[in-house]
Amino acid sequence: MSGVPNYFLAVCDILGFSDFVRTQALEDVIAHGIGGLRQALYFSMYSKVPPKSLEWSEFQNHGQVGVAWFSDTILLYTKLDTDEAIRSLLSVVSSLIFFMMGRHTRLRAGLAYGPAYVDSPNAMFVGQPIIDAARLEEQQQWSGGALHESACERVRRVAGATPPMDWWVIPYAVPLKGGETLHTLAVNWNEGIHAPDWRLRWSSTSTDPSANDWAERPDVCHKFVQTRRFHEIFCRDCNPRR
Ligand SMILES: [Zn+2]
């Protein structure tokens, strides 16, 4: 694959999106679901409030990170194979996951690294890292993000086994479907600043899943518990001992 540039990329999925589309009016999906996510993505990329009328072209101007979007899947990729671009991408992914937690929209990301063909104007994205990232995204039993071995290797090469905080990753046994875990680097979305009394809530009306929720949607409840555990272990606002 000589001559083909390497990309560090993240495949991000909106959990429960098919149910959301099936049960809500499409106008609400666009205005509240996708609209809120677009605003959060803009804020995560540029660290400023998005303009009132947010055009898609606004997302293409970032110096380090490119974006593509299809239904419930967002692809973020480095525009250059530099450490700075990779840290920037990891910062965007962690910020986006954190913001959407507060809005009770759960995202899940798989990240990988390697040679790929990226032709954004023609919407062509092909390569092993995209497949690796998409598979790892789908395997995780939580809301969060995990790095494929290819991405871990790229980060550890320059940042060591336990990268400093500005790499936005942390070693963790990521929960997978079927009760397995994957010892890897997880996206550390816990650094989003929040009040000490903020809690990762099940929904806008309830702190924890009810008995009914456990009976009807045990899989979603289980993912929520794993997600909150990760946050409570690593969040320095919730856990001042850290
Ligand atoms: Zn916290």
C-alpha cells in the first residue's frame, strides 16, 4: 500500500437511532435529533457556539479533521497524518460524546489507523481502518469509544503506554457484547467540565433505569450502567480523589 496515505479515523454511531426514526416524526428527528448533534459537533470542532444557520460547508473548514455523515453514522478523519491532527480528532470525539451524554443521546465510536482512500468531494471513503473502526464500534456494550490495535499502536508510538491527558485516551477494559472485554485505549470523554452535582442520568426524567426499563430494554440498561461506571471511575469532577 505504498503511496497511500494513512488516516486516523473514528466511526461514530448514534445508539437507538433506528427506534428514534421509527417512533418520531421525521421533522422532529431532523430538528431535535440531527440538529442538536450538528450543533454539538460544531462546538466540539471549533470550541465556539455555532451560527444560527449552520451550513454543512462550515464543517469542511477545520484544519485538522474532516467529517462525513450518513444517517446515524458520522465519520471523522485526520486530514494529515500528524500527531497534532490525531490529538485534535480525539479531542473532537471525546467532546462530542460528552456533550451528547448531557442530552441523553448516546454515541459510540470505534477508531482505527491505516492506509485508506479518502475522496471527500466525491463521498468516497474506502480502506481497512474504516472497516476495523466500524466493527469495533459495533462490538462495544456501552456508550463511549475504543481504539482498534492499529490506532493504539499509532498513539503509543509517540505518547507511550499511558498517554498524557491531552491525548484524550485512557487504558481501560472496554465492555464488549457477550460479556467480553477488550483491553485497549478508550476515548476519555470524562474531562468535559460539569458541576459536582451533575450525574450521568438515564433520561431527562430519571436518574436510573426503572424496573420496567430493565424488563423491556435490558440491553440498553446494561449499556447505561457500563457507561456510568466508566465515568465515575475517571471523572475528576464527580470523583475529587482523582
Ligand atoms: Zn463527572
